[in-house]
Amino acid sequence: MTTTSTGMSIMLPVDGRLERYVLGSPGAWTRPTRPITSRVAFAAAHVIPHATADNTPGAPASVDWESTLAYRHELWSYGLGVADAMDTAQRGMGLDWTATAELIRRSGAEAATVGGRLACGAGTDQLDLDGLPAGSAGLARIVDAYREQIDVVTESGAQVILMASRALVRVARSAADYVSVYEKLLAGVDRPVILHWLGTMFDPALHGYWGSADIDTATETFRTLIENNRAKIDGVKVSLLDAAHEIALRRALPDGVRLYTGDDFNYPELIIGDAQGHSDALLGIFAAIYPAASTALQELDNGNGARASEILSATQALGRHIFAAPTYYYKTGIAFLSWLNGQQQGFSMVAGLSTGRSVPHLAELLRLADKAGLLSDPELAAHRMRIYLELNGVHS
């Protein structure tokens, strides 16, 4: 996307030296005046901690509720749904179950005030993995943990997203164990859920999910589960960063079951789709690019697919940078952009995850966000970037 120069510049580190970079203007984004209908789109939002809390690894999460919930209202104002209590919110990566349950309840209450669409993750992260028994006793504990979290999500008024479980990886000994657990959970829900398949690039502890490290074999188990329980499944979110796999799975899904892309690399082509269909969206990158994402979806609503594709494609370099390996740390980039845009007081994250990316990585993030028109206040962003660079020993 081409942006108009502001004339404002900043010295950024590039390949070990400082180069002057001139910032552009924000994009001409629009908030929708009616619900977006061409795609169902969720932005997976991050959480903002109190800047003065003990945001170190292992410390209980101390969430700045005012800022965290204001971010969700911003997403709703752009016509997007919010996917909450997900890996973007650092589930199992610093956000403990006590804080997660409060996040779900608070988000549910806020969603009700504006009619915002909300889906929340239900998992098993309240379990002590080292204390899990083996065999059927362990599987029963996992089912009970899922059900506890499903109840919290349901009572909040949100849609349930059945998240992948590290505990299930630890205890399951076959694909049949996975199917047994999920079928018990699906039998007990009163509203169709979203199944979430999270790849190892996002969480290495999920290696071998669905009972096999071979993706084709795992996919067959996944498809059979969906086919046999289609009435209980609204859709599936697949985060494997493999566009060809996603398209093949999307075409094989039963009628009425959505494919929510979780591919933060290839989302433009997957959301725009082809003559045989398209993906909906449940994306962490949408929490960073939400003004552009919303504007693109509005263009799709208006039948302007070419313009929608142009807008989304202009954000793709930023998405690929934020989600670059090690992908686990993509949340650091989302929080950094939130800070640059003035949506949180400090560049801080629970569990100290703000240290997950390097100075050059975050400097490039600013440049790419600017190129995509996603710095809402370039002057503030430049000011904060200078502070960050100086604190890290980079003096211009």
C-alpha cells in the first residue's frame, strides 16, 4: 500500500548500521456502518498487563483490565469478532487459568454491551501435567478439565473454541484416545463449537496432535471426527501455516462446517478464496491489522474482491514478519505495535515475553507497519520507537 510521506523521520538499525527512515501517513481505513457479512472474521486479541506488575516468567498474570477490554471494544468497533483466551492472549504462556477465567467473564460482559461477537478458548491448562495419571484415569481428568472451562465460556455468553490440549498429548496413546475425548465433549455442548488445531510452530508441546506426527494421517483422524459430529461443529481453525493443506481440507469439509483460517502467512489468498470457496478467519494477525482487515472485508461485502485482495496483500509482509520463526514469539510483535499505537502504557507482557524479539526485528516491524498504513499516529510511534531504541543502547 502506498502512503503519503509525513516528512517525519527516524533513524532505524538496518544490518548493524543506522539508516534514516521517513514515515508515511495512516491508511484511509473505515469502520463499518453495518455488520460484515461476506466472511466471519475473528481477531485473536492479546492481553495487556499492568506495567508495574511482576511481569516475569512464572509470576501470576496481573492484567490491566481497562486497557485490555478497551482493545476488544476497538476490534468490535471495526465489525470484527473477538477470539479471546487464545494463544495470542498467552494461554499456557504466562496467562494462568485464574486470569483466563476472569478474562472470559469480563469479555463476555463487555461483548453484551455492544452486541460484539465473541468466541473463547476452552482447554485444559488448569491441570498439572506432571501429576496426570496415565490411561483412562488421565483421559477422564482431561475431559473434566475441558468441561470446567466450557462451562465458564458458555456462562459468559461466548461461543466455545475447543483448544488443543498439551495434557492430551501427554496422556493419549492413539488417535482413538483423541477421538474419544472430543466426542465426549461435543456430546455435552448445546451450541456448535469451533475446533482448533494448533501447529507445533506455535506450540512445540503439541507435537503429534490427533495421534500422529504425520500431517496426512492426523488430518484423516480430524476429518473423521468432524464428519461424525458435524451437527456440533460450527467450524475448524487450522494453524499449520500450510495454504495447500488448508485448501484441501476446506474442500473436504462437510457442508455447513466453516474453515477459519489460522494461517498468518497466507491469509489474503485464503480469505479471498477461489471458485471453489474461501476461508473465514480466526487470526492473531487481525489483532494487529484490524483497521485494514475490516476495510478489506467491507470491500468484499461491496463486491470489490480486487480491492479487498489489494488491501490484505499490502499487510502480508508485516504478517509474515510478525509470525516469523520462532513463531511462538509472534505475540511480542502484536504487543509492540499496540504500544506504538498508544493502546497500552508500556511495552510489557505477562511472563516477560516482551523480550521475545530483537531490536532489529522490532525496528523492521515499525517500518513494515508504516508501509501498510497501520501506524495510527506516526508522531507517537516515532517518539516511542526512539525511546525503545535508546533504552536498548541504540543512539542516533
